[in-house]
Amino acid sequence: MNVSLPNGYNIVMRRLEPGDAINLLSYFNGLSAGTRQRFGPHPFDEPTVNHICHHPDDTIYRYIAIDPAEGNIIAYMLFKKGMTEGDQYRYAQRNQFLDPAMTVTFAPSVADNWQSSGVGSAMYGCIENELRSKGTRQIVLWGGVQATNEKAVNYYKKHHYQYAGSFWHDEKDNHDMVKWL
Ligand SMILES: CC(C)(COP(=O)(O)OP(=O)(O)OC[C@H]1O[C@@H](n2cnc3c(N)ncnc32)[C@H](O)[C@@H]1OP(=O)(O)O)[C@@H](O)C(=O)NCCC(=O)NCCS
């Protein structure tokens, strides 16, 4: 699917496929330490990439965006059906119980030199519509968001995520946020 950025440039968005392994590894290798430290659903090494691409998990939808001029991956987003055990446990400790059948867990990443150009929002808009039409009623953040990650916190707020609680992890303050659809 072609997706237009605010500056009029068109990128291509689609599901990750087995043939994307080399491209995905170079995407991970190109991420700055700052982005890696904030986006943490899994490691970024070759065995992980091969596992992701060649043994797809049908509970996780993985989307990529491609710059058609270069053919390289410029964004990678995960949407997991239900919640991770850790996220579910944390919400339950606050007496927040979300029906796993209607919940999706979200983890976005955009290549450093494409961040703040609308890629994350353009992709998110399309995917959220698809999830809503399939019966998803709430989206939570995979492992929350670091409170100091201003770019991501603003991104979630722009897409109407609401604060759901705080927790301490890796000596950092983190927020849980939920989007009610
Ligand atoms: C968070 C992330 C996915 C957002 O995607 P993006 O493509 O950079 O975001 P967009 O360009 O679509 O911007 C959407 C909103 O985010 C916020 N935002 C973007 N860049 C920002 C910046 N430099 N400073 C503050 N807020 C910013 C703004 O609210 C912006 O809305 P606006 O354009 O109307 O002002 C992306 O920056 C990223 O991958 N960051 C590193 C990894 C990460 O933090 N992942 C999330 C882990 S919880």
C-alpha cells in the first residue's frame, strides 16, 4: 500500500515477508543506540531476524515501511494480539483488566533519519483502522514508554493514547498508555 507523508513523498507499507530478512537486519544495524534503547520488544541480531522472518508467529503482525527510492526498510512496527505476560501482570496489579481477545499490544520504530517526518503517524493511521474493523477495542504499549521519551510520548498523545499508570523498570520511570477504540 502507498502511504503519503506530509511533505507529499510516498512510501510503501506492507506486512513483513520471509524475503525481508537481509533488509530487516540492515534496518536494525542502522538504528542508533538511543532508538535501540527505547524500542525493546526483542533483540536486533541475525538469529532473531531469521527467526522472525522464517518462523512467523501468527499472534504478531509485523509491518514495515519501505523507501521506494532506495528499497530499504525505514520503519518496523509490531502489533501483538492480546498482551504480553509482563504487561498483563502490571495492569492487573493496578486492577486494570483488559479483555485479551479485544486488546492489541503495539511497539513502533522508525529509522533515525526518518523520525519526525510523519512516517510513524502515516503507518499507524492505516493499521489502527484495520484493527478497529476486526474488533480490537483497545491498544496498549509493549512494555510501556519511557517517561523521558518525549518524542514517543507526544506521538502516542497525538494518536489519543491515555495515561494508564507508571512503573519503574531498568532504573527508569515508564508510563503505560492505552488507546480506546
Ligand atoms: C516514536 C516514533 C515511533 C514516532 O514516529 P515518527 O515517525 O517519528 O513520528 P511522526 O513524525 O509521525 O510524529 C508524530 C508526533 O510525534 C511527536 N514528535 C515527533 N517528533 C518529535 C520530536 N522531535 N520532539 C517531540 N515530539 C515529536 C509529535 O507530537 C508529532 O506530531 P506533530 O507532527 O503533529 O507535531 C519514532 O520517533 C521512533 O521510532 N522513535 C524511536 C523508537 C521509540 O521510541 N519507539 C517507541 C518506544 S515506546
